[in-house]
Amino acid sequence: MKKIMIIEPNPFHGEVVLGVIHYFNLLGYRIKLCVRKELMGEKLISDLFFDGEIFVFDKKNEREIFDCVDIEEYDFAFFTSLEYQNTNRVLVDFISYYKLKIRTKYGILGIYHSNIFLDIFGTRKLAEEGRIFCLSEFQRLMPTMNILNPHCFNNIGYIPGNDERRNDVGFVKIAVLGNMFKPDIMAKAIKKLSTKEQKKIIIYHTGGKRVKGFSDFVKRKTKENIYRFLKKFNDRWEGKAYESRVIEMGRLNFPDLFKFLGDIDYLLMPLDYHTYEGMHYISVSTSGTKQISLGMNIPIICNEIIGHQYGFSKQNAILYAENRLETALQEILSIDIEEQAKIRGNLKVTAGQIKDKSLENLKNTIMKLEKREEYENITY
């Protein structure tokens, strides 16, 4: 039977792990999953949807991943992140950092979340052999770097299928994930909405460390005048259905995260592509918001240049020009149930196409490497 080791050396990128498990299940592999204890503490894997072997590790016993006596029985070691955040919080090459010798049958495969590491880590040879994947088309630095976008969450019990608008109480619910929370940009857009429009929008943020609430979070993240405006916007709400209109959820475990997202209308990624961070996310790295949008069938709201880089269009997302986020917010307030269902349907088609392409790329890479005898006993 075909066997694969799937390894995530970091306490993050769990959403990618779930998708990679799904792909190798479809390809008929017996899986040994090696993950950090932090991810398992966040209930990454459900016993109901994963029947493989699990090795849980921390920074004290990472080397033990490859000390198992049967490692040569595994076809590949697949790294869901080839980048590794070491004890100094610096990203390094995991394999070189620990001077690991990985003696699987056909070597390694893996994903770079940022393509800049090809030259920083000196791993272009691996990319030339087709062993390194990227999450989006724009990240390809050479023809042999193929897309592998693992956005399927079937193995944790979530199967997307609801194409209709999920809220039924007259509000539009928007989620902002992790470091995509940009209070300055959001406040500027919200200011341009009418009071009536403002009352119809609820914004949630989840990710990062748990905080006491909206005020504590935003005060540490933005300028005083922006904080005062958003606090006023938040406190002014007097409806009975929700206590606030900007709600800080803190960091959720995976079951709670997917349950929460199941009730969200849109995902917001308010990046300014003129900034260093914005350029980073359209030139070298893919935001996890894309994975969640595709996997959960939730349309994304973002700048049109960023959206096009990520493979989105006005048919499957809400795109706005320059930094005119307010136009996108006004647009979603005017969209009826039928139009939103159409957007979700188009997004589902896009996700299916990306999934098919990713599976085909993975299968072709494996077939190519298995046929080359020189890889059978190679050490990395």
C-alpha cells in the first residue's frame, strides 16, 4: 500500500494540512500525520474523519519525526510548509536547519508559502525537479513549480453546499481573518457609508491571540482617532440581535472556526497593494483567506488587482478599485439573495477547477518521480 508522511513543522497553516490530507486520501495513500502539539490542541484533526497514524511533537522532539524504523517504507515525506519558524521566530529551511536525512523511497515534496525562499534557502534544485508546489499561479518562478491549493475541509466534517445567503435577520456578516484586520482602511470606508448602511453591517475578527474584546484589540492596533471612531461605530448599535457591530472573536479552535464561518456572508481582505504588505501578498505569498474562501464557499471582498492575482473575478467575488472599500460594502448591501447565490455558485465552480488542477499536478509529479530510479534512495 502507498504510504505518505505529511508534516507541518509550525504551529500554524492548519487549514493547508486539512486540504493536503484530503488530496492524499483521494490518491489512495495511507497517511502518517506529524503535527505540532499546538495544532492538535486546537482540535485540528477529528477521529471521525481521520483514521491514519498521528505523531504529535514540539520543538524539543522534532528530530524524532524521522527516527522511525520504517521511514524507508514511506513513498514521500510531504511538508505542508517547507518554511519553519525557529525558536527565534525566524523563518528557516526546516530540513537544513536540523540537518535532517530523510530516507523515504522517493524523497520529499512540499509547499512554499512564499516563493522568496527558493533562493534564500538554496532549494531551486528541488523546484526544478518538480518537488516544490505553490498556492497560487502568480507564485510560480519556473515551469516546474506547479500549483497545489489544498482548500478542501471534508475530512473535518465540513462539506460546502449552501449557495444562498446565510443570514436571515437583515444584516450582512463579514469576517476578517488573522492579520487581514486593518482598522484604518476599514474605518475610512465605514465613514463614507450612511448611518442606515452602517447599521446593516456586522464585522467579526478572528485569529491571533485571545483578547478581552473589541476595545482592547483595536486600541493596540491603530491610531487614537481611528480607535475612537470605530469605538463610536461599535457602541452606537442598539439592536437586540447583536451587542456590537465590530466583534472580536479571539482565536478559535478549528471546529469552532468552521462552525462560525458557516454563518458568514463574506470574507474581507482589505489590503492596500501600494504598501509593502500588500505587494507581498500579490507577488510572493498567498493569504490563507483564499483557502477559506474556496473551501468554505464564502465570497471574498478585496481590491481588484489582488483579487485577479488570486484567481477571483466579479463573477465569484466582490472586487473594488484602488482603496475604495466603501463601494464594495455598498455593493453587498444591495445584492439580493438570488445574486449572492449566483456568486457562490460561480465560486464553487472555481474551487472545483482549482481542486482538479491541484490533484492533477500532484498525481503527475508523483508519477514522474516514482519512475526515476535515481530517486529511490536519495537523501535530503
